[in-house]
Amino acid sequence: MSANRTAKSTASIAGHGFVRVSAAVPVVYLADPAANARQTVDLLTAAADDGAAVIVFPELGLTGYSVDDLVQQDALLDAALTALDAVRGATTGRSALVCVGVPLRIGDGLYNTAAVLHDGELLGIVPKSYLPNYREFYEQRLFAAARDAPVDEATVLGRRVPFGADLLFEADDVPGLVLHVEICEDGWVPIPPSTWAALAGATVLVNLSGSPVTIGKESYRRELSAATSARNVAAHVYVASGFGESTTDLAWDGDALITENGTLLARTTPFATPSQTITADVDLDRLRQERARMISLRDQVGDYADRLRMVRRIPVTIGARRDHPPLRRTVARFPFVPPTGPDRDTRCREVGNIQVQGLTQRLRSSGIERIVIGVSGGLDSTLALLVAVDAFDRLRLPRTNILAYTMPGFATGDATRGRALDLMGSLGVTGAEIDIRPACRQMLADLDHPVAAGAEVYDTTFENVQAGQRTSLLFRLANEHGALVLGTGDLSELALGWCTYGVGDQMSHYNVNGSVPKTLIRHLIRWMITTELHDARTAAVLSEVVDDVISPELIPPGADGAIQSTEDTVGPYELHDFYLYYLTRFGYRPRKIAFLAQQAWSGTYDDDTIRHWLTVFLTRFMANQFKRSAMPNGPKVGSGGSLSPRGDWRSPSDASVQPWLDDLG
């Protein structure tokens, strides 16, 4: 099953907080503005028809960046102005904001500018602020900088328009869309103009660039764009010149990138000879949510309030289409799981190191040199045991100080019991088996439960008597041996409340799995198998663990021999983890979470199934906060957050779920 997929659902992105942006790299016709205008019009027409609300072209795209001293020729400048007028005319009836690069004379100065166009109108002109004059660049020979401009308005194409690097283009009908434009070197300086713009509210930062390519520059551009979007909690669109620029002394790769808060959404093919356009849907809701949480960003807004008040805001009614095609964005099916490829090993090791260091420090600070852990042969206890082994190895404590117990009950299968014993044996821990059935029978008899009289009544009491007996044993064993009880319950179970209050999957002395969701646990164990972190005997057991049905094994198999399945009761963990991520990490509305799930899981779950299990998730999540409010200590693992009441998630235990259900409809 693929971890990621590009959405192919027929659902529209309208109304879900996305805005479509495009970066276009036309073939350059050097010093031929009319030909460049035709290329530009063709690309913007296609992008606008595809629903783009923002379309960005390269620096000096109407003349070519590498025209050198020709840019000071009146004939070329006149032709460039004519070309700009042609592009302006082509935007008539289009909803997109179009940013094109053009040299313009304003007063006595010649400026390297970006013209921002919309629906047949020139909205504003942005001059380049920082002119490179080193190595192959000598722009100060040709152009004046933005700071040198004696005016803040200019007459261009017969209209008086705002002129300056302080312009924000703010859509009044697309909530959250605020555009800022800068040019090439502006984005490479220590404090780019886009930084001030972001503090002033800009969410889509665009950079029209020339940017000839040299060895290593492609990776540097990616790092720069990703860092710019992450630091400013914004989207960043970077467009460099491509094929057709002069190769007298330089080469051009036509690099264009769209990033969002540190994530690469789209990138062109390097060194392509035809024109290229890339498109992605930027999640304005995500940016808004992140900015609202980031108190330090708001602090800087206050620190520089006087400067930010000087920004000029240009309102524009986009008139955005309401019939957008499907979402143009990769939606991860497993948002908690590290992506495949070179980063996977690093990310998985990092998760393990966080868990191990948390337990190592707790043992060191408490002075305790033994732990007690219940090992069922399932996913959660397997991962917790592996973490414990690594922690004891790092502390140079004998693995025999790990006191592992398998505690078969009324429904424990031979397979899981055998896996538990094999795993304990292969890892060299002190393993033991305690049959909980005699004690459970006594308690059921004391409760006058029907099972004690031979009836097959497998209710919550029947299940929890077994769960409670196991936990009671673990804590008393810890008392007996001077040990710490290591918890095994995971983030997914805590989110759903699929844990018994006060027992092992909710209560312990320390829990290394408390912020690790079920989908990630399965992935981590699979990764451990493939990376040869354990010997063949251990790896064989781990393979059996990840392939088995998730079950608490508290109710005996039915007449058909089928064992109790957790997911048959509460729903698929792969969906619940998806819902959990977007609800707690970004605070999205349920209808948006359902929309994203439809994109990610199209072909696997239909819309009705997605909405059904989302309703179950929301109801269980809100009803079980009281269990999370009493959860034990444990390390936070991922940026997706944890549900610790001392960390990422503070919520009352008696809140209503109704507003969330009403939103889902």
C-alpha cells in the first residue's frame, strides 16, 4: 500500500481553504519581447484555465534576464512595454493574479520590476530591492534599486499605479490569500523583503528570479525556498529562467519550486528545453492555524509594528472559480509515518532514539535499575520491549534486569503466547509466564458474574477483570523487585479511549509509546526487520507480530474460530490516525478532514465509510479526555504532537462533541 498519493477524487477544492498557485518557466526569446509575451500568454491562459489564483513568471521574463547592456536600449524598453500591455490584455476575464518580470523606466531610473496584473488591470509595480554586483552579476551597472525611487506611484500603460517593494496584494474573496512579490537577490539577503511582508500578513511569497545554474545551486535553492516558507509560515513560489537565456558564459536550468511551511509541493524538471508549468494547491488553513499557535511570530509583529504599519495593502477581488478541478497536492495516507527514500532510516532512528533517551533518563534520574513489562506478543508491547532493551544496553545494565511477563487469559491464542515467549528469549531478558485465569475466575465469582456460573457473557466486566488483573500483577511485581512499570499503550488507543482506565494500556510508571500512533508502531517494527537491527530469530518473531490481527484477546474466538478484532469494533487505525493528525495538529474542521481523507484513501474507502468512522472517532475522542488527563509521563516523539495534558493537548473532560458533528453534517 502506497504511503502517499496524489489526489484523484472528483471532489472540488472549493471551500476547503486551498488556493491554487502556478509557476511558469517559458522558453526565452532573447531580446524579443513580442515572442516572450506570446509564450507568457499561452502559459498563463493554461494555468488560469486550470484554476490557478496566482501565476508567477521569471525575472525579466519579457526581455530575457541575460540581455546585459541591451536592457538600456530604448527600442527594447519600448518593446517590453508593448509586450506588458499584451499580457495585461490577456488577463482580462481571468481571476488569477499574474506576476511578470519586465524592465521599466520610472522617472530618471531604470528598474528591474515585477508587474502584478489581474483581469485586464495593472495592480502595482514591484522594483527589485537588492542588486547583485559580484561574480557574474553586475546589475548595479544597469538598474536603480527600490530604495532609490523618489516616488511611490508611477504611470505605466496610461494608469497611475502603486510602485514599491512594500506592496501586499490582498484578496477580499479568498480568505487568507495575501500576496507579496520580490525579485531574485531580494530572497538571498539576510533580511529579505518577504520577511517583513510575512510579519505584515503575507501568506504567499513569490520570487521572480534569473538565477543561472552552477554546481550545487539546485539543492541550495530547495533549501532556501523550504527555509523561507518554514521561517515565515507561508507558501513560497520561486521561478528561475530557463532555456533560451544566453549561454555566452552561463547556463540556465529553469528551476521552479513551490514550498509550503518547509514542505516541497512541486518542482520543475531541470534543464528541460520546452516551456514548463508546475501547479500546487496551497493550504491557507494550515498557515493560518500555524501562525495562530506561533506566539513568537506574533511577538515579532508587535516588535516591528511601526514598520509593518507602513506596508501598503492593495485589495483585489479575485473572483475565484468555484468549479476547481480536483486537489493538486500529495496527501499522505499515513501522515505520522516517515516518507520512504533516503530520509526514512534517519527518521526511524530518530523516533527510536527519542523513546530510548526518555526511558534512559527516567531510569537514571530515579536510580531504578529494573523494569517490569507485560509482553502480549502484539505490536505495542513488542516496541516497548525493544526500546527497553536498547535503553538497558546504553546504560550498560544487564538485559536480565528487564522483567518481562506474558500473562495468558481466557482468550490468549497459542500464536501470540508463543511469540511473546520467543521474543523474550531471543532478546535475553528475564522472561516469565503468569496465568491470570485462576485469579480472574475468583474475581468474577466475587462479582457474581454470569461467567462464574458457566454462562458465555463476554461483556466489558469480563474483559476488564482480565486487563485489571494484569496491571495489578505488574505493579505488585514492581514493588517486589524494586522496578519501574513500563507502559505499552499507544497514541491511537489514547485518542479513541480504547484503553481501560487505570490499567496497563492507560497507566504505568513511564510510557515510551504514549505519543506513538499505531500506524507508526507497525512501520517502525517493519523497519527494524529490514535494517538488521536484530538477529534472525528476533526478526522472525517481529515479522509475525506486524502481520497479525490487532486484538486485545480478551474474548474467546467465536464458533467460526475468528479472534476478537479491535478494528472491527472501533474502525481502521489507518483512518483514525489520519483523523487524529489533522484534528490535533492543525485544528481542521471535520468536513475538511473528511475531504482530505477522500483524496488520500480514494479507491480503498468510499465517502460514506470515511464519514462513518470520522463520526466514531470524533465521538470517542471527545468522550475519553478524562483518560488522557491522567496519562503517565512519556516522551513526545513527533511534530504531529502528543495528547499529554502537560504538553500539546489541554482539554476539559466534559466538552461537547456537537459542534464537530454539526460541521461534518
